[in-house]
Amino acid sequence: MLTPLLLSAAAGYLLGSLPFGYLVARAKGVNIFEVGSRNPGATNVRRVLGAGLGNVVLALDAAKGAAAALAPWGYRLVARESAVALSAAEYGYLAIAGLAGAMIGHSFSCFTRFKGGKGVATGAGGFLVLFPVGTVIAAAIWAATATLTRFVSLASMIAAVSLPISAFLLERSPVLVSMSALVAVFVIVRHRTNISRLMAGTELKIGQRRAVDPES
């Protein structure tokens, strides 16, 4: 299993590394790494270039997570008659490895000098394939938190934390529970600057624009 796992993770990394936020903004003459929060994710693109392009980036980032999780299953359909075909559970492990690679690639893209986003949309796309019920629950929690607090970052972190809780309560496999827990930790770590701003009372709410970039 080691070689297929490494190949799935590598393929996922390359998919995740596709810098859609950067490319969409660049098509409009904007270097997304130099404006707003300097993050190439959908939230910053939305603040800088509007809801339409922000939603495009959101969909594309989610799609590459879903593609990374689906890729091993596509191979299974091709190789199901092979004498070395893996079991369904083993293909599930490959899908998890692919998603892990995609989230790392999104956050540390080899195409943008290892800069990237925070992995929320990419993770959501992958978990929609791996754990659709948990993803729907997380999306509802995200929407409720964002509506009540108006903080995208806080909503994203709470939604991420809900994934391993849902996986555990719904008695999913230990591998999925562990993977979702690691993803939650990863998302929180990637939001560490947002946590600092939340504690300082300087985090932007939905609809707000940064008047002066505190990092400039």
C-alpha cells in the first residue's frame, strides 16, 4: 500500500497546488498576494474583487479537493479486473491520502513559492466525497456561526472542529475520525493570525474591507 498511498498524496498535492485564487485575480490585473489579507483564498478574492469572482475561486478550490479524493476511485473502476486490485477500504485510504496532499498543496503551493490559502474550501470539497453527511453538518454549522458572528474565520474553524465530532458520533472508521481531527487542527493552525485578530478585536467581519493593511 505504501507506493499507492504516496502516489495518491503526490497527485493530490499537485491538484491542490493549482493556485486558482492567484490566477483568477491575476486575470483581473491583481496580485492577490499583495492586497487585502494577502491570502489567495476565496474570502480575500471576494473582498478585493467582489462576490462573483470570490465564488468562482471557492468552487474551484473545492473542486480540486473533491478531485483529489475521487481520483483513486476512478482508477479502481479502470483496474477492478486486475489481479492487484485493492479493496474498497484500501481505496478509501488512498482517497484520504489524496485529500491530505491536496490540502497541503493548497496551503503550500509549489507554483507560488509555497504560499497558499488555509485549506477550508479544498478540505470541504474532499470531505463532501469522503464524508458527505458530516460535510453537510459542518456547512450548516458554518452558516449559523457566520450569520451570528459575521466572522468567516471563526465559522471556518468551528465547522472544521465539527467534522471529527460528527465522524465519531456517527461511528465512522477510526481512520476517518483521525483524518478529520488532523484536518481540524490544520485549519486552526492556518488561522492562527485570525485568532490573534479575533482576540484583539481587529478581525474583519463579513462585508467589511480593510482600510489599512496592518501587515504593510
